[in-house]
Amino acid sequence: MAKKFTIAGLELANRYVQAPLAGFSDVAMRIAAARHGAGLVYTEMISAAALARHSEETLEMVRETKRDECPVALQLFGSDAEELRTAIRICEAEGRYAFLDFNLGCPVPKVMKQDAGSHLLTDLDKAYSLVKTMVETSSIPIVVKTRLGYSNPEDCVKIVQMLVSAGVSAIAMHGRTRNEFYTGLPHYDLLTKARQACPVPFIANGNIGPDNALSIMESTSADAVMIGRNAIGNPLVFTDLLAVEDGLERPVRAVETQAQLLREQLALEYSRNVPPAKISVEFRAAAPAFFQGLPNARRIRGLLVHCSSQEEYLQAVDRIVEVARDGEEIQD
């Protein structure tokens, strides 16, 4: 039986959280994760500035939370208090979510240039002010996803203390600094140090999957773990995590299984209120991940990254299964 954990009085079914993933964690991916066992899912980061400007495309990302099938954290990023206030009012009117998350961890330049994401870790006073504004404005509990620090991983305790003093209900922390991006191993020892300073629920993040989730929760005393890149094209990662916790064998992945998962997510993707052509192009990044590590993976990728419609994706999937069944090689 999976252990549960609680944030702000809401008991979550288990300790496995799907991370916010820019360009990936749309409502289709979130629903797939929920159906296969995720206890909590995150939207991809949503711009407070774009919401304040009434961007219809951004607003649709908020509205999609009404379709989620398990508790969802809606993640905002920004650096202006008034824009955040406006965005929160819009989110509460147009969305449905269990938690409102503030992004203090994104390391990419286009977010950094807006003095947002992990750039705010260079000014903890401003970060405190923005988080405090969100806590005071939102009727939904505030959680924050962050990193160990900007350049110094030892800043993790200061960051936790700042967030707790601002009134957050939970903290998710990636075990690298901004300057480390995603290179090298996460500093799990410093996540342990941060956890010791954290009186609210603490979620560990960074290179976590079925092989190490339980040991990381034990070593860090984290209440839960957040699964990022391991969840792309792999909603069954949550089934695997639950199986490991129950002492069960993880099922071996087969091409047919992964193909069916891809068909199911394609149906969800194309049910969104988004132009099909846009979905087709954006999904090219995720589709090949469904077959990662399986035979012919490189050639399968070649079939999927050129699809321009749902029909083309489904034809490619049928071809992949046919070739696998016949034991053939996919030709370049």
C-alpha cells in the first residue's frame, strides 16, 4: 500500500509527483500521468505577464486544468507583483487547481532575462516579497519549486527559511543550482540539509526514478519525490514507482505497450482546444520518448519527428508495431 502525504490539509494518494515540464506537461500528459498513478501533477510554467495581458493562448493553459483527473499544481512565473495579483485573479476565475506554484527554479535564458525563475535567487528579498504577495492574494495554498541556489548550493537553507517565512505550504527543491543546469549529479546531501530546515512538506527533485526514489526519500527525509524527464513519454513510470514501493516486479516494456500509451496520449492531445497543426509540431519532442531504450529507437524517432497530423502519427505508430511484430528493421 502506497504511503500518502498531505499539503495544506489535502491528502494526496501517494508520494509521486509529476514535475512541471515546459513544452511537455500539458493537460494530456497530466491526465496520462494521473491515470497511471501520479499523486500530484504540475502544469508547465505559465507566464503571469501573459495572463495580465489577456493572452488567449496562455489563458487556455489555465482553463485546461478543469480537465485534470488528479490534484494539480498550477505553476506561474513572473517578477512583477501587480502582474502576479492579476494573474492569480484570472487563474481563480478560469481554472481549477489544488495548489498554486511559483517558479523559482527555471534556468533558461528567456526566463532569466525577465528577472524570473531562478534569476530571483540572486535577490532573495525580492523573491520573498513576490511569494508573500502570492500568499496574501491567493485563496489556494501556495507552493514553490526552486533550486539549491543560484551559484552556491549551500544557499539552500536560506532559501527554505525565506519561503517558510513568506508562508508557503510546501517546497519542491531541485538538487542543483541554477548554474549547474542539469549537469552532474544532484546534491542529495544538500537536499537533506534543506529538508532539516523545512517545517512544511518537502518534495525532492532531480534525476529521480523507480531505481532510486525510495532510497532518496529515506536519505533526505523528503515527504515526496518529483519525477521530471523520466516521465516524458513514460506515464508508466508512476505505475513502476508504486510497484517498487509494494515490492512488486516492474513489468518489462514492450513496443506494443508503448504504442498503445502513445495512441492514448495522442487522443488526449488532439482533444485539446489548440490548433491541431500546433499540437502536431509541439508533440514531435515527446513522441519518440515513448520508445526510448527499445530496439530501433533511433529509426523510430525518424518516423515520428516529421508527423504533421494525428493521422500521420497513428500511421507511424502502426508501422512501428508492424515492424516490431515481424522482427524487421525500420529503414531510414
